[in-house]
Amino acid sequence: MKSARELSFETLLKIEKDNSYSNLSIAGVLKDNNLEDADKAFFTALVYGVVERKITLDYNIGLYLKQPIKKLKTEALIILRIGAYQLLFMDKIPSHAAINESVNLAKKKVNFASGLINAVLRKIDQNGLQIPEDNLEVKYSCPQELIDLFIDAYGKEKAIGILEHANGPQKMYARDKEKGLVELTELKINNNQHIQDKASQLCCEAIGAQPGETIFDMCAAPGGKSFTIAEIMQNKGRIVAFDLYPQRVELIAQGAKRLGIDIIDARVGDASQFDENLGLADRVLCDVPCAGLGDIGRKPEIRYKSIKDIEKLPPLQYNILVNSARYLKVYGTLVYSTCSLNPKENEEVVKRFLDAHDDFELVEQRTIFPQEEDCDGFFYSVMKKNETRH
């Protein structure tokens, strides 16, 4: 049976080579391997921690290499990161265990590099965590271009708050049918609950849905917001929850069934294409695909996304918003939301929409900062449709 360290090595190698999501990779390994609870926790902490602190770890490893870090074989670098993370960020792991187990792992995976790995980890253990003065990139393990985006958008103080929260422990929240928002201290969900971050629940409340109304949730999977809206509506009315992919629509249907919600009609639909057969809704939620920059604490690999790739999103987001607005009754409510902290995806998309649609007015707009609410970063904008002006 493979150890937690060996499984973390294999998982980190897969994430590095395939650009796969850490949470999905971790879930797959935990499902396929019968680990003890302590090993599950150790494996999960190692994978998330190494991804999260990659820039900081590489800086510290690079201090003791004779060649540039890019010339290291990927397998050797990952073992160094695993060892360095234990030495620098895991207080309860004895140094000798972190070093010896890393060397043993190297002998199995990249034997030629085991001496180098031993020497570098001993230096790291001896000298401790090194961070160059005023270097936010190394301090918070976040690419400079993303730090610049946050500083330009929100100022340095708020930007540092976002980064500090992202590298701290992340609270887990659920929605409970009877109690509303609850914080989860352990992952035990009952049939009255579904996992949903606090920020998403605040957005659902801002929609203002009433029992008996018709709601369209345009990009609904895996269904958390639809479930919360249904509970706010006391399971009276109708919610049409769309997603592009049948298997994700099935997730919504299964979740609604487990929670005892019967007003959700989960169906395949493309939020960017208008379907005149759908009729009109009292309220439309448009929670668009986004860069996820509010989720970097929970999904650490998002911080390494290229800003150029992120810049492709606003035109798609705008098209989905324009299309979604067509389903709204006069005097209805339109909510645009993202889990991104990026004005280009948020305020600028809404401004472009309002400039082009004079029958809509802004009612409320809010950016939820993770350090202020101890949750994911989030943005929502509530708009009301009026009669068309001529």
C-alpha cells in the first residue's frame, strides 16, 4: 500500500503535467485508496499546501541549487517541494522524518537525484523560511501579475488582505433547511444540508425570491444556489435550473431529490442562446463562468492562471447576461454574479450591460471580500427591469 507521501507525489505530478484541479485530483485518490483518517488529512494537507505555496517553496529550494530550478527534473522538484513544505510549514512533522522520507521517495522515483534532495533539504532545515524583503510574490506565493490586478482594483491594503486570507485556513459552510447558514467543523452533511459558501448564500438572499414565483437559474450546476433559492421560497413556485452538460444537470436533479425539493426543473440549456419556448421569469440568476479569483484559498491552482486567459472571459459573460435578461418579465429582478475578484469580469460587464439597456436600473451591487466575511470572494449585482422607454 502506498504511503501518504507517495500518493501526494503522484497527485502533484499529475496536477503539474495535466493542469488538473487539486480538489478533483485529491477526491479521486481518496476514493481509490483506503487510507486511515490521519493519512487522509496528511495527504490532503500536503497536496493543497504544496500547490498553494509553490512560489515560496521554489524560491527557498533555488537558494541551494547550483543550476536554475527549471533545469531540475519535474519528479525531483516535486519531491523537494514536498520535503520543503513539511520543513517550513508543518510544525508537527519532525525534520528528520521530512528529510529521510523525501530521500526514500527519491530513491524509488528519481534515484540519481537523492543526494541532491538530501543536501538541499538539510540546508532548508538549517536556515528556515527565507523571504526577500518587500517581495509579495514570494511571501504570498502568488504571481506578480495577479497581485498587481488586486492592487490596481482594490488598493494595496485590501489586496494583501485577499492574499493573507487565501493562505490561511478556509472555513466550510453549508445551508441547513431549518437553521440557514451553518459553519461545518467536520464534513458530515445530512439530508437537510448542502455545501454552499457563505458568499453564495448572501447572493441568493439578495435575489429576493418569493414563494410562488418563477425563477430561472441560467448556469446552475452543481445546484447550490437553486437549492438555497428553493428553500427561501419554502419549496413553492418554480425554478428552472439550466446547465450545458447532461451529467451536471443530473447532479442538480439528484441534489434536489436528496433535499426533498420538488420545485426545481433541472434541464440542459445553453445560457448564451435564447430559447423563445421557455417563457418569462419573475427573477433570473445569471451566475456566469468566471476566473474564480475569489476561490484561490480553496482552489490554490487558480492563482497561477494566465491573466491573458482571464481576459477572454468578459465578452462571454456579457453575452450570457444579455441573453438572460431576455427571459425577464417587466419589473422583474436580474442578478449577475461571479466568484471572481476582478472588475473586468464584474463592474465593467454590468456597466456595459446597463449602458446598452436603458430599461434596466441598478438596485444593489456588492463585492464580498474574503477577509471581511471569512468566506470566498464574490461579486453580485441586482438589477430591475422597467418598462421600455421610447
